[in-house]
Amino acid sequence: MNKTITVSALGFMTAASIVTSLRGLPMMAKEEMEMFFYIGFAVILFLIPAGLVAAELGGAFGNREGGIYVWVGEAFGKPVGFIAIFLSWVQNIVFYPTGLSFAAAALAFTFGAPDLANNNIYVGLFTVVAFWLCTLVALVSTQFAAKVTQYGFILGTAIPGLILIGACLWWVMSGHTIGWNVATDPSVAVATDGHPHPRWFPYVTSLGGLAFLAGILLSFAGVESQAVHTNELRNPKTGYPVVIMIAALVSFAIFTLGALAIAGILRYEQINLQTGVFDAFSTVFTAMLGSTWPVPVLSLLICYGALGGVLAWITGPSRGLLATAHDGKLPPWMQKTTKTGVQKNILIIQGIVVTALSSIYLVVTDVSVVFFLITAMAVSLYIIVYLLMYAAAIRLRYTQPDLERSFKVPGGNVGMWLVAGIGFAAVAFAFVLAFVPPDQLPIGNPAIYVALVAGGAIIFTAAPIVLEWFRKDSWLPPEDRAARLASGRVPPPERRALSEKKAHAHG
């Protein structure tokens, strides 16, 4: 294999896979100065352990297609690996409505109709239509989709993010009121001598005060997507830790500075999870220019970036799911592809599920609540994937100690237990928080909130188990079926059927 990727290039590629848009900034800004605790938790206890563990697994199995399906499958068997890749695919499906609702808000500001950004009917309909259009683009041509998304990170995320940070600097230097200095809500401020001061650590009276941690954690997810390139570094053992450091620093800088900009420009009660980025732009340009004419331009770029991020992920995870067809995990109708090899029926299933999830916007009037509800559902599914990944890395150290690993988590087995154990504990804690209604939002009936998040987690986790239970050898592609028959190997369901037939004959 040609090792042509530099450490810096892979570091920024990894950062780009994490920072797909600016949609998570208002959630972080809503924590005011406590954001440093949450972002620090996400970077130190999640991003770094996940990156190091994924690097070892990606380096060990970089020559095999399937990603986490192979990693977990090698440790616990292909059925468990199938659950991991299925949930990795499904959590992306759950993520799409939040990414598209952010694009909907951007488009509303582009056309000078900011009130639409919080109109649940508009957001719901936009999400459905936009996703089907993105799916159509992906079905027509993967190459065209790649060109559309190529500059999404630069034009739709990096440039608006830098402008937002610069706008906040102007806001502070020109003597305007700094938002985090005047917050009075007890959850983010403490009164001393009658004057409010920002809290630097969470004010916890219940788990609901920490609920945003799960959503912030999801903003840092995706580091494992680039681990397959570990083998392409000149010296993976020394280079990949630097890759993770670059990705961590870049992600930390973008998220922290961007969230600080929003918290500095807007007062606490003005920060909306859906429109916080655009409200900050509107506020600062009104003060700076007496006009908001730059806001539509920036909003259009952000909309493009958000749509590009969705389009970039539409084919990727579903491609990993398609790889399981060669082990007979998917029924034939899910294996159908276009002439160019695009997994058309899997993409259609994605569209149907996204349409169903987006319909929540049509019945719940508070867009921010729906935004967080769907985010919590995605978090719960993604965390299961990470739990399996950490457990697989530890198990493989014992079941396959001689496996060639281009990069190894330092410290031997003790080091792996420490790194993977810290990551496992962190995401397990976040998993619990995903089911806790946040104190910062008017959730309404907590029981309904918990039921929706738990129901989604149970249904989506049960789906791959059901598929595995009913799978058949006839689900294999013809060439794989022929090879299996030639080798004399018979998969478990057919082996059971043969045993029952023999028993019946002897009876």
C-alpha cells in the first residue's frame, strides 16, 4: 500500500469528519462558561480514547471492507458486528433530521424570513423534501455528490465560523454587553454581592442539568471514520497520536471559539438551539452596520455546508451496511444496487425512516425540543456502537495477540484497558443522560420524552437482531453462495435445518 497521507493532512481530515457543521454551537453556548467543562469532557474522555482505539482497529483491519462490522465481528462474532454496523448506519439516519433542520433555519434567514426557522411545519416539510433531493443526487451519481460536498466544510463551516469569531471580537472590543457576564439563570450563573458571575462547573441539582452533555458528545463523534487511513501514514505508531492531537485541537478550537462567540453576543435567554448562529450574526451586524445584509449571504453558505454534510454521509455508512451482504446478513431486496453500484434500496429505506422521524416536527410545535429529542435518540444509538468498539479492542488484545497492528494503544494491555476503559465509562454515563429530559428546555411531559427516546433505541437495536434471526443462505450474493457450497461451509440457520431434517429422518 502506498503510504502517502501526511500526519497534518489526516489530522485535518479527521477534524473535518467531526466538525461537519455549526449546528452544535448554540447547544454548547447555552451552557455559558460551563461549556469548557462539557467540551473538555468530550475531548479528553471521549474524542481522544475513541481516536486511539479506532486507530488500532483500523490499522489492524485496514485491508478489509466493512469498518466497525469487521472490528466487532472479529471480537464477538459476525452477528454482533452486524448489530454494530447496523446501528452505525441507523444513528446517521436519526441524525439527518437535525442536520437538515439546521439547513432549514439557514434557508429561512437567507430569504429574510427568520420566523420560519422556528415554524415546525416549515422545518418538517423542508427536512423531508431536502433529504429526498439529496437521496436523488446520491442515486444519480456518486461523483456528482462528491463534487457538491467537496467544498462544504470550507465554505459552509470554516469561513462562517471564522467570521462569527471575528464578529464576537468586534462586539467585545467595541464595548457592547457581553452575554455571559449578564446571565442570571441559576443553572449558569451565581450571584455574589448582588452581581451575577458565570459558573465554570455545572450546577447539578438533578441529572437533567447535565442532559446537554450527551448532545455535545455527539458533536465530537465521527473520529473513527478516518481510522482506516492509519496504514497510509509513514510511521503510524508515532504519527497517529499526532493526528488525534491535531483533530482534538482543531475541533476544540472551532467548537469552543464558535460557542463563546454566540454566548458573548447573545444573552442567555436569547440563545435558541435552532437559530442561535443566525441570531448572533443578525445582532452583531445590526450593531456594526445598522443592517443585516451579510446575514443572508452567510446563511446561504451555512445552508450549503449543512446540506453538503448530509449528502456526504448519505452513501458512506450505508455502504458499510451493504458490505455485510457478502455474509448473508441482508435480504436480497436490501442488496439491490444501481448500475454504478449505489445501494439504492438501502437509500430508499433511509428516506422512509427520515420522513417518519421528520414528522415529529409536524406535531410538536417547539422546534428546539424536537431538535434535542432527535439528537438524544441518535446519541443513544451511537453510544452503543462505541461501547461495542471499546469492548472489541480489549477482547482482541487477548483473542488475537499476534494480530499485526500498524498502531497500538501504548502501555500494553494495561494501556488498552485504561484508554478503552475511560472511553467506555464516559460514553456509558452519556448513554444514561440521553434518556434524561434537559432542565434547559420546556420538554413538557418527561414520561413522553423518555418513552420516545427509549422507544427509538429499542426499536432500532432490535431490528438487526430480528434480521439476524431470520437470515437465510439464499440472502448471499450468487458468487458467495457458490463459493460457500464449494467449500462445504454451511451457515448456522441451514445447519440447524439440516440437523432437524436428519433427526426427523432417524425418528
